[in-house]
Amino acid sequence: LKGMLAGCFATEDCPIWADSSTQTECVALEKALGGAEALAALTGSRAYERFTGQQIARMACRAPDIWAVTERVSLVSSFVSSLLCGD
């Protein structure tokens, strides 16, 4: 499987769910939407570092060359089942 997937991904270095490196992106998102409470009222949650949106924003800003060749984003929790189903 590893050999079959070689070269299929824009990057081999991806964060896991416990990653907390996106504090800057969290602050920016909360600020853009009027604060943590406003974000929570709109989405049901404040900006947590491990959430997907902040991870995507971080990749887009800090590695634009990688982001430019990214066709889709898959969560680890659904990637293998999607792979096995052919999606």
C-alpha cells in the first residue's frame, strides 16, 4: 500500500489531531468573527488549535507551495475507509 500511494500526496508531513501549533490561526479566526463568543454562537464552538480549519489555514499560509498542489484534504479518521471504498 505504501508503494502504491508514493507520490500521491502533496506533503508527507501532516499534523495529527493533538497538534496545537495553530494558536495564531485561532486568534485570527476569532478576531475576524468578533471574538470567541461570537464564533461559538455562529458555529457552536470557539477556535480550538486541533480543529481542521485552523490546520488548513496554517498549511495554506506557511506552505503555499504545498497548498497550491493540494487537491483535497482528508481527515485521518476517514482516510483509510475512503481509500478502501475508492473515493
